[in-house]
Amino acid sequence: MIRYSRILEKNPREIVLLKSRPCTWALCSFCDYIDDNCNDNQAMIKFNNQVLQNVTGEFKRLEVINSGSVFELPKECLQDIKDIVVEKGIEELYFESHYSYRHRLEEIKDYFPAIDVKFKCGIETFDDDFRNKHLKKGVSFKSPEEVAGYFNTICLLVGIKGQTKEMISKDMDILLKYFERACINIYIDNTTEVKADPELIDWFKNEYSHLEDMDNVEILWNNTDFGVGEDDENK
């Protein structure tokens, strides 16, 4: 699997896909990403260190993703990330976190002093019923403003059977109104029972492809568009 890539278009940065301990939530109905985890700490630390050696500091920005939240990375991996950040002169660092960790984000910021640390959060949709009953996301909040108080960047899912045009339109309005950045993931069928809705995806392309012209919105038409996660032989 490809674990290192360079994002060259919007917000140019390097990105690494690390292994982590299993996601503490691990109940999302649409996610088989959690299969990429590890319970062998020493093997994980060694493996991730090798991935991090690819980082050059070319853009002064680094995004670190894993099969869960940054809090599922061993502390030794965090130290290795810190070493790379210092060595390569990284100025902006991006991590992912489940909403349940929102009260602990400052721990990571404090661990990387003098670095601009930003967090992505997979909200998937602002329709509470669809998010929690169908997608089983385990994320509840009172308002988009509450989410924006913790996370400047959110990830949304588009194109799932059961989702509606109205849901998606509302999500796009909220995204643009409340958040500094967003990543829109077009749903791709995987090993779970949750399936894509091709007609809804076509509608989204017709109605919202213009969002690609915005510097703060990234649309992943394929879940490997950032260059990581794909098998080497398929590249």
C-alpha cells in the first residue's frame, strides 16, 4: 500500500498514511478503513518511522492520517513525527480526530509547540438521523457552530443510498458558512453493506463541481485521490 504522497494542487503538502491502534469507536457502518490497524506496538513504531523517512519538508506542511484518530498513534510515533517536523522545518501539521476526542485536541497542540496544528473531523453529514442511525457515526452536537469551535476542517460524505439531495444541499450550505476548510468524499463501494448511489453522485457532479474552484474545498472523487491508500500494483 502506498503510504506517502505529495498533494500538489490546493494547499500543497506532503501526506503520510500511518498504522495505528484500532479505532476506539470502530462502529461506523460504512468504514472498512479500520482494517488497517495494528496491535503490535513495536512493529507499528518501526513501520511508521520508515514511512516518515519519506518526508522532505518541501512545502513546510505535513498531513498525517491513520485508521482512526491521532490519539490512537503510540506516543513513540508522535515523538517520531515531532522529530521529523523539527528536522524538516514543518510549519503546518494536519491530523484527523473523531469528534469524541474534541476536548483533548489541546494535548496534541501542546505536544507540537510553535507548530500550527490543525484537525480534520469526519462529520459525514449534518443530518443527525442519517449520521447516527444509518452511518452509526457516534457523533452528536447541538449546532454546526459547536463543531466549528473545535475543528476548522470537516470531512463530508456524498453519494450514499438513503441520502437525499436536500441533505447534501444543506451540508454544502453549512460547510461554506461555518468552516475554514472542507474535504468532500464521494462514497465508493467497499466491503461494507453501505452502498453508493450513482444517480445521486451524478447529480452532485452537475450541481456542485464548481466547489472545486474554491481554494478551501477539496473533493475526492475517489478515496485514493490524495495518493495514499492505493495498492502499489494498482498505481
